[in-house]
Amino acid sequence: MSGLNLVCLVGATGTGKTAAALALATALGGGVINFDSRQVYAGLGIVTAQPTPEERAVCPHALYGYLPLDQPVRAGSFAGEILAQARSYMGQGLVPILVGGTGLYLKSLVDGLAPIPDIDPSIREALVRECASLGPQILHARLRGVDPDYAAKIHPNDPQRICRALEVFEATGRTLTWWHGQTRRPEGLRVLKIGLRAELAALTPRLDRRIGLMLEAGALDEVRLAYGGCPDRNAPGFSGIGCPELLAVLLDGLDLGQARQDWLRSTRAYAKRQLTWFNKDAEIAWHDPQDAAGMVARAEAFLKGES
């Protein structure tokens, strides 16, 4: 881990992280690494706002759109993949630039991995079946009863994280919040966190426009095709915002206009949770999304050991 310097770009959904990441990568000679939990899934490039082929051509990109829809993401294993990719970039003379909005995953990476013991797979399998039968909201309510802090950080329609939290509690008698408190930052890891500043009121119309552009780009057909290859609406890959709403159009006959309103409502609520999470992190240096020069200057000082 010695000498591993990471530039991390964080912010709520729709704040312009992709454009800022490209500016940083171009100026610093860097490669981009995804740490967003939804952008890992294959076949959902539009609805999860993954960088376009044109954007990826600007510099190396890693850990986007590589995971099958039926496979869950584990914070610990994902953090390991991110660190391995960061080391690979450094070996190529590239500055690792981590980009994403999943605060829990960044925390796992930066603060170290919680020493959660291996858990009997049958516990999770039972919870997954129960979640499919009753719905994730019922299990989320159960989670609020045992681990309200963690429940407040995740969406009630996120069966993957809900089941993970409940399985850990059932197997160990300890909450995920408790386990996350047992972590320590890996020795030798230096991290710069750059945040893109945004106010929810100003962000909301931008999110609405972005959803409209996603629909124009073919988000509905993308989800239709993805579901054809993985016909399970409860698959982990479909838990990201936008997928449940569009699956409701395809499978339940929901009006597309209503689905768009639901999508915006869910996205706005998610952005609010992200802002709350990141605003509590005193290590984040905030910049206006258009302040590329300021972000580059801060990153250059960090890489020189000046901050």
C-alpha cells in the first residue's frame, strides 16, 4: 500500500462528475476508476449514466459495465478491485482518479475493510427469498428496527444492501454500523477527496433534464433488452434508480409519464441522501463543478505532497 495516492472525485448524482473527471485526467495524466455501485453493471450504460464511448476515449477507464446483472456488489471485494486497478494505473505512470457517488464504497476503500467473518450462504438465500416474496420495503423496515443508522443511508428499494445488512446482523449479532466502526485506514494510503458542490433546489431541474435525455437516448429499450437477458426484476443490477421505474412500464403497464415522475422523485431523494452523506465528511474539499482549474491545482499540490 506504500505510496498509493488516490484522487477521489465525489458528489451527488447529476453534478457533472464525468466532465470533471475527464478534465482532471487530461491535466494530470490520469486514468479513471469507477466506485459507483450501479455503474458496474453491464448492459445499463444509459440508465446508470456510465461514461459514453467518446468520453472513455479521452483516457483509460476501469470498472464500468463489467458485472453481470445477477451478481451482487460487495463493498469489500469491490474496494479490493479498485485498489488493484489503482496500483495498475500507477505502474503505467497514470494518476488514479476515482469517480462516483456511493459514499459507503468510498468509506470502505479509504477507511479499510470491516473484519466481517464469512457468513453461511443459506442465511442470505433465505433473506433473498423473503425479499422477493414480501418486497424490499418490508425488510428495510425490519432493518430500521435493528440498524437505523445504516437503514437511513440506503434506499428502501435496494434489496442487495438491505439483505446484506440483515444477513450480517443475523449471523454475527452485530450491525453493519458497528462493523464499519471497527475499520482502520490502510497504512501508506493517501487520499484527496474533491467534492462537486450542489444545492438540491438547483440540481432538481438538471436531474429532470438528464432523465429526459436518457429516455431520448433509449433507456427504455436498454432496460427491455437487459431484462430479456436477465428476466428477474429483483436482480441486483436492476436495483439502481431508473430500472424499477422502467421495469414497471414494461412489466406492469405503468404510464411512461408517471414512471418519469417516479424516477425523478427517487433520483432527487437519492441526491438528497448523497448530499447529506458527503456534507458530513470533513475531508472533502468542495469546488464548483465548473472550477476545473481549481480542482487541477488542488490535485497537483496533493500529488507533490503539499497537502
